Amino acid sequence: MAANHTATYPSLAGRVAFISGGASGIGASLVEHFARQGAKVAFCDVDEAAGRALTGTLAKEGLSARFDRVDVRDIAAYQATLAKVEQDWGPIRALVNNAGNDTRHALEELTPDYWDNCLAVNLRHHVFAIQQVAPGMAKAGGGSIINLGSIAWMRGRPNLVGYAASKAAISGVSRTLARELGDKNIRVNALVPGAIVTERQQALWRSPDADRQFIELQCLKFQLEPAHVARVALFLASEDSSAITGQNLIVDAGLGQVSVAG
């Protein structure tokens, strides 16, 4: 893990932050970055081995994070995990709803069960996590909720209809709850990544040719990494963004300015 040579946010020091899907990819970078800010970081994932490995790696650098294995599709278990963190550490002041799965799926292969699972993995848990933490967050004086979207729905990418529908809905959920929770000083924003290079992406469908094509389409000519997303999440979670809510903050190097089918 590279040392963080970017901004430090004093308001995050000692603040309880929870990140779903934090064991790998963007989620792992989020966990690392919040830990480096001195936040009290808890995260969950279905991949217990990766979660334990991340906590071990952080410990070697003098950082700490609390890991719980939980499937966010099990709303009762997920809310119980959040409640236990609140019980042990106090109110969650920064919630990052990151867990998701962008496995490709063609329209002709779609089934009702697959569709329901897409929404459960990529959308439903956002709402019920917010339902769980909002009362404590409000009582503590407010906080920040960050919902991870995706540029995929804005670009109309094929073979992702369930995923894209979920990620598009995150924008609506964020704007609606920003209004509903605003009088409690709770900010709700959607953080929308572009073509982020992760181990999963590289293993399943990224290639040097695909990476070159993405860079050609971007305004900024470099590969995006999880840290680019994590650094924006820190800003949104901090008091430096205290007047920002109900927004889509897009981190895509300008990729979304070009609409490309295929």
C-alpha cells in the first residue's frame, strides 16, 4: 500500500466510518484511506479471507480496521452488524455504501431471480444501511452518507441492465434522502466512478487494448485507480464538504463526456 501524500482531514480523526464491500478493489482503498485519516474504520464483505488479509496488512503499517463477514443481501444480518458497531463505538458518522457486483449479463439470459439479485447486491442494502445508521447519526449532530454509483448507467453500457438499473437508482435514492435527512444535518451524495482498474477488472475483462481504448475516450489520459475514488470519498465524508448534498460526484477522468455503444 502506498503512503497517503494527499490531504489530511482533521474532522475525520476519531470519527466512526463504515464501508461495505471493503475487502478488495475500491472498497479496500476506502478502508485504507479512512484508516490513514485516523478514523475508526469498520468494514464488511462476503470474502472473509480477503477481509482478514486486509486487516493484517493494515496492522503491519500501524493501522487498524474492524472486519465483519456479512452478506449485505441479508438485511437483518447486515443491520445487526451495523448496530453492533454503533453499540461498541458510538454512532456511525460516515457511511460508505460500496458493496456491489458488476458481473456481465445479457438481456436474453436474464431471469427474475437474477434481476432481483442484481438489485439486492447493488441497491437495496444502501437504503437499509441508511435506515439503520440515520437515527444515531442525527442524534450525534449529523454526518455523511456516500453511495457508490457507476458511470456505466450514464454511458448506456450493454450487458449490464440489472447493474445499470441499480446504479441509476442510486442517484434517485441519494437525491431523495438528501432532502429527507437534510434537516438532521445528514448529507447524502452519490460518488460515481468511471473505468477504475482493480484486480477483479483485470482478471475478468480488462486488457491492455481495453485500457488504451478507455484512456483514448477519457479527457485525462491516465488510468484511474481505486485511490482516485477513495480520496474523493474522504472529502465527502469530511466537514470540508459540509455544504454538499444530493449530488452525483463523477470521478471518471472525463469518460462520461463521450457516449459509446458497445
